[in-house]
Amino acid sequence: MSRKNIEIRFKELIEKLKSEEFYNNRGLANEVPFYIFDYLPEEELNIRYKIKNELLNSLENTKLKGIQIDLFDLLLESLKNDGIFESVFHMEERRGTEVLYEKLKSSFNMEVILKMIKNKVEDKNLVIITGVGKIYPIVRTHALLNNLQNIFNETKVILFFPGEYTTTDLRLFGFKDNNYYRAFKI
């Protein structure tokens, strides 16, 4: 995927989001309206800029009411809410990164993540999820998408994925993450 391809794909994405077909979930065959926008990891900074400055701005005069949720920012918020933000640095120094990851996985578990996302979404009908690469391996993409189906059935979800989605598997940074068949490549 070249930079030009990302530019074209992003313009096509914005046009698709503005369409009545997308808004009305047409063509999904009763599947959940979950989408994955995959891209090369080296495009991460460009994608962040485009989401903030182009994608979200393009939705202002549409029926879509979108919110961006960065998973890493959600983790930081959770740590601060629990009053353990500072202590995680000391834990990593004393016990190592692997122990830190295991502790974070248990405290920032799927139940916590889903509750935080649900509270942020409120009246929105489009959720844009970013930060997948920044949160790996604490949160696994396939687990998140599978669990989001429990709280969203009509709400559209677009996951920005720094890797490859083949519609049969997710490959974050070239590593196979797991099978996920219910999202559409966008």
C-alpha cells in the first residue's frame, strides 16, 4: 500500500461514510455493521492525522454522530481512575515488562473496556476505534471485536488496524492475531 493508495482509500472511506447505504446498513446481510480499515504500520502517523483532521470533520453535517476512541488513551484513563497510573512504572522497573502486561491484562480486562466504551458512546451511531498497535499485546483485536458485538448491534464500528485484514484473519505487524469473520473490510 503506497501513500497514494492511502490517500485514495481515505477519500473513498469518507464518501462511503456519507452515503445513505452506509447510514442505513444496506448490503450487510443482517451482519453487525463492523468494519476494518487496514493500513501499513508505517502509515500510523498519517492515519492519526487523517482521522482527526479529515474524517471526523467530514461527518459534521451528516446523520452520523461519531466518536473516536483510542484504546491506549482508554488504558491510561483506566489506570488514572484506579489510582495506579504512577505505580505501573515502578512495577515494570521491579518486575519486568511481561509481569506488567499480565497485570494490565487483568485490571484492564474486557469488562472494563466495554463499560468504558459504552459510557463514552451514549448517543453516537459511529464508533471509530484507534490505538490497536499502541495497546498490543494487552488488548487483542479479535477479542475486542467479538465482545463489542455484545453492546453494539446497530452502532457502526470502524476499527483502524495497522496491519492486514484478509477477511479471514487479522495480521497486526505481520503476526496473525486470530480469526475474525464478521467485520467488513472498508
